[in-house]
Amino acid sequence: MNEIGNLLKSTREVTGISLEEAGNDLEIKPVILDNIEHGNMGCFKDIYVLKDYIKSYAKYLGLDSKKIINEFNDYIFEYTSKIPVKEIEEKMKEKKKLEETAEIKISSPYTTDDNNKYKSKSYIFLYILVVILVALAIFWSVKQITVDNKVATTSSAR
């Protein structure tokens, strides 16, 4: 990974392009490009995203991106092949245990489920509050119109 990073860095420096300029042109943060140039693979969660960045960066610098990606793939293969099989098996067991203990419930949004009808009591309280407020508004407006059981009218002629 360091060899790839050094190649990218030296090519960029020879062409006189700054990290910021390359980052702006590629729409990749300069920090990411700096991590690639320094071989900091641990900064990337997704190896496929890293691979895409390297490919774009190599194309941008005018290098043979297929050759660089092949070198990267060889590096990744060598890196991952050094992980002990026992460690891989332990991780697989942990993952299997997590999957078994996790209760996964899949349902269609079009199906009604009695448990999901009202997930919390706050919805019911909200509906009741709205109904009460509407009833009070109607009562108040009727009270404004009537005075002593007589309908108030406005007349301009006396």
C-alpha cells in the first residue's frame, strides 16, 4: 500500500498539483488523498470505497489505473491471507451468535398488526387533545353568536 501511495504522491508532486486542487477536482477530501498517499489503509472502513478512490486518483494523475488496482488487489490478498484461520472462525461464530440472538421481524407496511396499531399512548393522548380543542372552539364560537338564548344580530338601521 505504501508503494501505491508513494507512486501517487510522487506523480502528483511532479505534475505540480496540490492536494487541495486534486481534492477539489475529484470531489474527494484532501485528507482522504493524504491518507491514501501515506498508505493509511486503517482510516477506511470500506475497502471498496478505498479502491474506488485509488482508481479515480490514478486516472486523474494520468497513471494506468488498472495496473494500480491490480497491485492494490495483490496487496489486499496478501494482507488478508495472513489473518489466522482460527481468528476468522471466532469472528464467524460471534457473528452467528449475534444473528441468532437478534430477533428480526419483517412485515409489510400494508399489513396491520394489532401490536403496531398504536405504538405509544402519546398518539391516543394527542388525538383526544385535538378533539377536545375542536369541541371547545365550536362551543366558544356558538357562545359568541348567542346572547341569553337569543341570536345576536347586527342591524345598521334603528
